[in-house]
Amino acid sequence: MKPVTSKKLVKSVIALAIVNACISQSAIAAEEKNTEATDKIERIMVTANRHSQDLQEVSSSITALGADDVERAGIIDITGLQQVVPGLKVGSSGGEVRPAMRGARTNEVGVAGTGIAEQIVGIFQDGIYVPTTTAGMGAFVDIERIEVLRGPQGTLYGRNTFAGSINVITNRPNMDEVEGNIKITTGSYNRSAYEGVLNIPLADNLATRIVVASDRHDGFIENHVIAGPSDDLREKNSFYARSITRYEPSDSFNATFRLDYSKKDANSEAIWGYQQIAGYSLTETSPGVYNPNATVTPGHIYQRDDVERNDEGPYDVYRNAMSLDKQEAFSATAILEWYTDSADFKWTSNYSELSGKQFYDNDYSDGGLDFVGGFGRQDDQKTISTELQVSSNHEGPLQWIAGLYYFDQEADWEWLSSTDTTGNGVADSVVVPSWGNPDHDPHTSDSIAVFGQLRYELSDDLRLVGGLRYNKDEKSFTGDTIPDWDDSAVLWKAALEFDKNDDLMLYASAATGIRTGGANDSRVVSRGADPLYDNEEVMSYEIGMKSTLLDGDMRLNISAFINEYDDVKAQLFAVACSDTTTTDTVLECVEAGATQSFEYYENGGGIDTKGIELDMQWYPIDNLAVTGTFTWLDAEFSDDYAVGNDQLRPLLGLGNFEGRQDINDNNSQFSFAGWSPAMAPEYTVGLAANYEFGLSNGGALIPHVQITYSDEYYAFDVNTPETKVDAHAIVDARLTWLINDDVQVDFFVKNLTDEEVLTRAVVHSQIVDAQPINSVQANWNDPRTWGASLKYTF
């Protein structure tokens, strides 16, 4: 552990003092509360424990957002949640989402030679697991609520809820009446969007709900090679449709059938990052001996000699090769529920398909044909899952839930390159190269699980919660040279809940979680990487309080946690000898000009985190609503976290950066000790307020302002100055005009102050002119956008 500075100690003491004061004040206020007062805070029912339960009675750290919360915050996909959920950061690059929470982060994405990327924070749509980072960017339309659970959710939700889970619950069909809404949106960057919802009762016990949405805009990143928006990056052109049909023939049985379809066709900004912002390179002091201090070059370090123009900024670039991001997805879900005298039964089954293709100009310039012919990937994923859940349904001191779960996924994939058939040095077609898995061999992933959780009332005020889950996972990989991977794990949770009074619950819990391991690509295994890497594991401890204060005008929830992560996987880009049979060292291969760079994964060591999270909703006066969030997080790599070996040298181009390796000792590993994992700011604070001004005709004007402040942090695990994100505040504003009960007009601005914030950075290894370099590739947030929408509800 790195030493605690006096500044950091003072901040920590202040944070703890604030929390202690809040806890003390909440206890006093709860004791003095007039029980006959009318609460303004709505009681929110959540399904965090897989059955309906009051938010304030769940012994977990949860943020629950209703439909109005989602609309006011302008949340249209998962990336918007970080503005309103304490402890959650959502990075992104290309068509991939990279959630991070409590010091755990998502590095690898999509499907490639190293397997099927799995999220660090599990994403669920109506109980169905969204299996990859590519599928995690789906649209949020006709949402009932979103529940974000912090901390491992391994017992009820399974593997890959390592840091938490995001549960998106959509509106179910209404059996009683025809209803719906139509919404159109226009705005900056030629945005045009629409969404429509139609609920139709087909019989007394049968109804269907249909949702259709489209959203398009020009690219936020202007590409100046071609005049006009046709080649601009990060454009959007998406379509989404959903139908949910529900059948309720009796009080003891119902069936729900859901179909989803989505399609996207846009210009991509790149899988790892669309801009080069710096590079590190080595220089020889004598044959085979290198200067330990790397040369740092701002901007693009390996662009071609024929490049005409350098990028002007994060949103003004020059790219002469094609760029694309095409995704198409289909999903079918059936949910059957039975209610008997002894127990309730729920059977959920899903089949999903996703096919996608991403490609970008990977020399990041307007020079000639890309130096490896352009770069991208395509994959076709098919997933089947089914779960049988049984739960108690009677009064008594013991409540329980148990279940069986099965998951099967197959992903065919290829790397993509480009060709130049015109002789003008510009990529004009996308192909699967000879090295890009042209045989279309798949990756597969299979998982089975048995789980159970109980809640036992020891007394009127004290309850015990306990859960167990057994997981068995198997994976196979492309080609015959990579061994299959399999492992099993037993996960558990234990918690105590104590009701000090009707409005204050205290709890303490301990829980475990895993994120499944996998295998490395055969090419990098032949050059020294371990064939398999292990599960990542977490041991989590949490204490918290759920309180309703000020005569029901405030809800204040606070949690404090310690997470101990073991066998944490590092995403590494390393230099190795080109010849797999050579006995030369990596440095000798560098001297001979016979090296290549590869991506691989390695269990580097542990991450230790601790923190405090606060979630508040308050109605100080009539018509005024205030919400606030606060997070303090201390997360760092353990002292023994080191990677690399004598055949694979990650981050070689950094030289002896901060003394973390000895560049001239081929047996030296690279140390991450004391660095912060990606997307882990020490402090974040959120504050939002809206006030409803009543109009004489019965309508209303509701201004809404939301400010989210983040302390400095790093956008990648390698904490170089270029990956550092400075402290910043994001400001969003919205004005809602409720003309009447049926018509609503909204005017909104996102990122009002036009802050430029890294959402992802990678310190990537390259070989240029036979020398190893480390280039810093960056992805930036959206610039300021604005718009207006008209919604008619019927």
C-alpha cells in the first residue's frame, strides 16, 4: 500500500466525519419523526433480491431510478447512468461499453482471439443477462425503472456481477385500456429521433405493448478529409423495436413473451480509442543497451511521412480510410409464472443473436493506406439461457428463494483488414486477412448454476440474510492449440438487518464474487504467455443505513465498504520475438529488428479498495425536489501486482518509468504497485434540482439542473500523465413544459460547459522502424449537444 499523505488523510477524516454526522442526525430525526405525517418520498419497490421488496428494506447499496428520473436526466443508454448513480463510471470506445465500480473496471471488450469479453458490472434487461460489452449499449425506451446494485451480486445474479449489476425493467402490458405515447426529438448535429409506444388489450386477460424507436445524428467528431458530415466519426443511425405480450388466464398463472430487434449503421470512432495523444520510445546508448528514460513525444508518434495535417483537437480529426460500426440484434424471451399454495414458480428462457462489424482507420491520419491495412473485427454471437426460480409466498419468519440456471453462448469471429484496389493508397474494401481467423472458428462459453437465498426474522427488529451459489463454467477457444478452460466456484453472502425504528434500518454484509477466467491467443502463448488465466475473485464487506428523515421529506442511504480483489486480470500489450523458436532475449530480438507486439491477459495481483457512498432525495419545500450523491473511493493495485516475463515485455517503450521496471534486465517485470485502476476517482459529487411552477391553465414549467463533479482519475490502469483525467464538472440542463396532461415539451442541453473528458485510454505497444514504442490512444466524451422534444400521451 502506498503511504497516506497528510492531504489525503485530512480528506478522508472530513468524509468520515460527514458520514458520521449524517448517521447521527438521521437517527435523531427518525426518533423524533411524527408518524402521522404524510411522506413526500415515494416508496420504491425493487426486485434486487429477485422478488418485490421495498428499497429501504434491502440490505444492499442500491440506486433505483423511475421513469421520470430517467427522462429528466436525459438517459438514453447505459452511459448516462454515471451522472446519477454514486460510485458508477461508464467508459466507452467504439461500439463498446466499459462500466467500472468500486475499483473494478472493464478493460477487454467484444469478441476476439482472447475470447468473449465479459463485463465487470452485469447488465440485465427484464432479468435476461446481456452477455457482452457490445450488446450493453442498447437503447433505454419505455422504462419502468432501473436498479443499480453496487458490490458483488454473485449469489442471486451469478458470475460476472463482480462489481455490481444494472437491472433495466421495462413497462409491462396494461390489461385495462389502450394507451401509449409518441415522442419526436430534434437537436444539434442534425439529430432526428422518434419513439412510439402502443398498449393494446386484446382480451380481458391478454394484452400487448409495442415499442418502436429511431435515433440518428451526424458525427460528433468532425473528419475534415471530406467536406460535409459523411465521413464524420461517432454518428448515430439506430432503430429499435420491442413487443411484450402478457397472458393472465387466472390468478395462479401468467405468461409473458418478449421480442426485441435493434439495428445500428454508423461511422465508428475505433475499438480502443480514435486518437493518438502521445508516444513513448526507446533510444540506444550502446549496442543492445537502452536509455532508461524514454523519449516522450506529444501527439501522433507513428504517423506516415505523407500525412498532410495533424488533428486539431478531440473533435476535429483527419482520417482518410473508411470507418464503420454495424450491429444487428434479435432476442426472444418467454417468462412463465405459477402461484401455488406452497410456493411461487418462475421459468425464464431467452434466445439472443447479435452480429456486428467494426472497422477504423488505425494509422489515425490522412496518410496513405493504413500500415497494417486498416483494422477491425466482426463477430456473430448466439446465446441461450434459462432459469427456474422457486420462492416462498407465505407469511412467517422465513422467506426464501432458490433456482437453477443454464447459459450457453457461441461467438464466431474474425479480424478485419482493408485493401487498396485503386492504387491511390486509400483503403476501399474490408476483408478477412489470412491472419484474421478466416476459418470462422468459434469461441464457446457454458455455465450452470444452483443458487438459494433466505431471510430469517430473528425478532421483530432483527433479520439474518444468507445465500449460496454454485457455478460451473466451461469455455472453448478458436483453434486446436488453445486448451479448453473450466472452473467451478461457490459464492456466498451473509447479512444482518436491524430496524432501529420504522424509518431507519442498519445493515452489515459480507459477500464474494467472481469474474470468469479464460485463455490467451495461441500466437501469444507460443511467445511466452500462460495459456490460461484464472478467475478474478472479490471479498466484499459493507455496512450501511437506509433512512427516511424530516417527516418523510428526505430519503438518505449511506454505505461504507471494503473490497479485496484477487487475481485481477491485466490487459497488456507486449513486445515479443517474432521467431517462436529463438533462444534470444526480447532485447536481443529488438536489437536484431525481429520483434512483434501482441495483446494478452495475465493475473497480475490484487486491488484493495475502500469507500463511502451516499444517495439522497429531498423535498425541502413544496414543488422543489433535490437529489444528491457522494462517493469517496480509495482504490489501488497491491504492492505485489507485477506482469510480464523474459519472453513477453509489456510496456517496454516506457523505459524505467517511475522505476517500475529495469529496461535492460530481460527478467524484469513491470510493477503496477500503488497505481489506481482505471475509472476510479477519489471523490465524485452529484447534485440535481427541479422546481415545478404551476401555470394558470393547469400546466407547469419544470426547470431541471444536474451537476456532477469528479475528482481527477486515470482512464487506464497504466497511470501515465497522458491517461490522467483532470477534475471536472459536467452540467446538464432541461426545461419541461407540461402543456396539459397529454402534451409535454422539453428543451435540453447536455454537457453545457463543453467539457472534454477522456472516457477511455490505452497505452498500446507498437513496433515502428524495428523499435518498440508505447502509444497512448484516447477516446473522448461527447461535446455539448442540445435539442427539443415533443411528447403526446394518450
